[in-house]
Amino acid sequence: MRPFAALLLTVVLVAPSLADDAATAPSPPVAALLAARAESADGAPARALERLGAALPGADELAAALRLEAASIAVGLGHDPWPHLSSLFDRHAPAVHRRAAGDAIRDAARRLPPPLAAALLQRPLPRALRREVCAIVAVRREDVAAAAALLAERDDDRAARETALWLSGKSQTSTDTRLDVATALLAGGLWREADGLLAAEPQPSTADQRARLAFLRGRAAYRLGRLEEAREQYGRSLESAAAGEPRFAAAVQRARTAELLGDLAAARADWDTARQAAPAEVEGWDGGARTRALLGLVPQATALLARAPASIRRVAGPRLAALLLARGERDAARSLLGSLSHGAAVVRSLEVAARLGAGDEAAARQLAAALLGDRQAGGWRELTLGLFPEPVPPAEVAAPVREPAALAALAARSGAGAARAALTAALAVDSAWSPLLAAVPGEPSGWRGPAAELAAAGLWREAAALYPHRFPDATPAETAWTAHALARAGNGPAALAAGERLWDRLGRPPAAVLPDRLLDHVVPTELTAPCRAAVAGTGVPASWLAAVVRRESRFDPSAQSAAGALGIAQFVPETGRRLGADEDALWDGDASLVLAARELARAATRFGPRLERVAAAYNAGDTVTAAWIGWLGGPTEAALFAAALPYRETAGYVVAVIEGRALSRGLDAGAAP
């Protein structure tokens, strides 16, 4: 062994005993892992592989860590990593191990010589991973035919985005392939690249291709804010499109564009066209009812939905009811709500708003109590609480209350603050919970297993990345400690999951009811502290940024969506360009948080200090958010705003961010309003 490796091994294997005693020395599998790393770094990767292989028989759960290390070393040697990784793809293997093995295969596809990378496709890879490897291999081998076939199969995932970026620079492709490329670029957030490609595309010969080209040009123009051009292109697509999905899609997009341009009569006609083209889809019914209501044709709007299938009414009914309530059409709204199923949280929240609007506060609070006690209602509970003014907390000491239904009734009757005080009082006299109200608990004694063995050797990141499910979780204190430990070790999603398990132990009451001292465990402070730094000087509450990041990426700086959103704050490249940031900055956690804080501050300047509006703008853009606000006829409650949103994704996003803000409210303590 060369001197450097020998010295490193001495530090790794002997130093722990200097701090404690011989019992703290690494277990044999961990010692093998550390030794293999030292040997590989010292220029002896073959010896490292031998050491890892010899340690496997007795490694038990730590075998996954050894196999992943061996795979990385094998790739560095130009060898196939599959023999090391195959068992990690077993359907019974922990999901975190399957994901890590997938990352290792992607890395191998990029680093191995092209023939060996291509050979990975002969392995029984999961379908999505196979597509990604196929994309990598096609680009590396400059195989236009394989890349085109991949796009023809699917154009809206990460493999399609990578393939499309490469194919966009190739001129010797068919019209259909170029249109596939543009579709994938648009789906992957590369709007400007798609726009340039489509602008250079000659007029195709077939009607279907002409319809598709015009539709894609419309999408690019819409994304880049050229609404009049988008409307014109969607119109051309509609003229060329045959019946069915192409005609439906063109009509929907032209209707949306007409709404944003303020031409509600034209939008209504296009929504009717969409409904006729695809009567089983919600958009035509929803848009048709909305535009009729906005044009003052409320009886027509409600009559239209009355003819819709039940599955359509479940989605479009609450949206129209919220719009009518916001615009003062209370009788029509209540009649519509009476025809809807009252199982959905959004409908129940709207019923509360309707009762309050009618002056029946007692009935509203009774309905609210039932909703607040339903953990499945999620963030709608925070939105429903927001319909009531927060009462002044009572001066006397709160009586302890812990049972979820009783807490819900108390919150509905006396406000979230009273329920929070009652729950705090109950936990303060519970020995399992009271320590959590004072501090972060210490590391549990007697912690055993693969994560503990790695952590004992200082390999906290490996422990958190590969064995988050083996951190202690038997008591509230253990779960809280695990949430903080995982956060410190860089596994944000697993840390949040642990914090949410702590919340679950209490029956998951509304976030606004959780004791303030518990919030730092449910959303660990190690995750949210950078949000405080990022909002400095922006005027944005740190809780807003934390809530957005919780919803966007669950604090994962390596997150990448199929739509091309990157990093912890999930910016698409085009938004990054507008903010003056390249893709490297979007992957940088701290830089991305600063950009996100600036975006939230800009939206707050335009739409006011209303989190529901700011969150909608962050998710869907300023133009549509401004239109939605205008439709509602002025200031309205956050619950009505969220319920009226015609984009399902944005509505869910706003609800989640409102709940996330309640979970992160401790970040704003002592901050200027």
C-alpha cells in the first residue's frame, strides 16, 4: 500500500477510538468502504474492487452502499457496472436504493465508451431509465434515427428533452421529427429554442402537419408573451385540424388566449368548439360556463353545467361557484353548491364562505369544524380558517386539548390561536412530547443498523442518502431528531417526510394549530435557514419562500421535473434567462433561492402582499394571474381565489403553499411586517 492510502486508513480506522473507545471503530463493511475509497483515491481501484467484493457476503443491508461504491469504481475503470447494481433493481429493494442504482446507470451511460454504454440497453432496466439511457447513447453515438424514434414514442420526459436539444441542431431530419423536437423543447421549458426552430420550419404539405406546426407556433408565442400572434396561430391550427384531439387542443388554447386578451365573446365560442370536439373533457364545459358568467349570463352558465356529466361537474362546479360567490352572485352560487357532492374539501370550504356571506356565522362555524377535523382536507383547512377573523386570544391559560375533533371544534369556534394554545398545553404535560417544545432532542441512544454504522464513521451524507428509512422513528423525540439529522446531512425530501410523520403522530391537525415550538421539527430549521438569508432586503417573508420551496422541490437542490424545471426553486431555463441566470445558477441552491425571493418580491409588488396571488404568479405566470384576479371582480378571500382557479395544477399549488406558510410561520418571528 502506498503511504498516502496507509495514512488515510490510519486516520479513518484509528481516530474514532481516540475520541471514544474501541467499540466506536467502523463495522467491517464500513471499514471496507472507507478503505476502498482510500485505495481508489491512491490509484489502486482494482484493489478497491477486490476489497468491496470480499466484504459483500457479511455486509447485510450495507451491501447496497458497497455495491454502489463498486459500480462507481468499475465505471472509472471502463467496466460494466451492472454486475454490481443488478440486485438493487429488484422490486423488493428499497425505493431509495433503486433510485441510487438508476443514477449510477445514468452516470455509466455518460462516462463509459459508447459501445459499453450501448450495451447497458441489453440489461433489464426500468422503462423510464431505459429511455434516458437510450437518449444518452443516441446523442453520444450521433444516431439521428434512434433519437427520432425516441421522440416519436414520447415527447414530454427528461429523455425527450435531452434528445430534442441535440436534434434541434440537426438539419437532416423529417418534418414530423422536427415537430417532435419542437414539442419536446416546449414541454421541457426551452421555449426560445422551440420558437426559433418553428420560425425556420417551411410550410408542410399535409393538413395534419400544418395544423400541428401552427399549434406549436402558437404555444411558443404564448409562452413568450406574444398573445396576439398566439391567437392567430391557434386559429390557423383550428382551421386545419381534423375532429378530435387536435381540434380540441387548438380550440382550448385559442379560448385561453382570447380570455387573456379580454375577448370573452370569442373565448366563449372557442370553449363551445372545444366541448363539441371532446365532450368528455372538462375544459370546454368549464370555460364555457366561466365565460358565460363573466358576460353576465349566469343562468346560462349554471344551466350548461347542469347538463354536464357528473365527472365534469365535480371539477368545474366548485370553480364556477367560487367565481359567483366572489362576484356577489350568492343565490346562484348556493344553488350550484347544493347540487354538488359535499365530500370534496373545496366544496365544503365554499359552503362555509356562502354561509358567512349570507350572515349565518353559526352554521358556517359548524361546517368549518367538520372540515378542520378532516386531515384529508389538507391546506383547505388553512384557507377555511382564513375566512374568519382571528379572535383575540383569551387571557386565561388554555385548558389542554389534544383530540383532533375537539381541536377542530375549538379552532372553528375560537380561532386557530386558541386551539394552538390548548394543544401546546396538552403536549407540555406529556413526557413524550414536552422535550420537543424546549429544544432539538439529542441523538437516540442504542441506535443501530446501517445508517448508524455509516454515521458513526462520519459518513452522514451516505447514511441519509441511502438509508433514510433506517433512522430512528419509534418515539416523537426520535422522529424529530431524525428530521433534523436528515436535513443536516442534505436529504431534504426525507427530512420533510420525517417531520410530517411527527405531524401525523398528532393526527395531523391543521398546520395553523400546531404549537410554534413544534414547527421547527416538522419543517426542520436546517432546511429553512437559507430562506431567511435569501429574502434579506426583499421585503418577502421567509415563510413564503420556504412554503414555495417545500411545494416546488421539497428542498431538493437536485430536483428536475419532466417540464424542465431545475433545482431547489424549480425554474425553467427561460425564466432563468429573464432573471439573468444560466443553468448552473439554477442548480446552485443558494443562488436559486435568491432568485426565487426576487421573483416573489416582484410578484408581491404587482399583486399586493397576498400569498395566494403571489404563489399563483410563481406557478402560472403574471398574465394569467392578473386575468384571474380581474375575473373575480376585486379583492376576495384566498379560499375563493384558489377554488376559482381554472388550472388544476395551480389551484393545488396555491393550496399547498398556503399550508406550507402556516408550517413555516416561525421564520417570520421578529421580522418586520
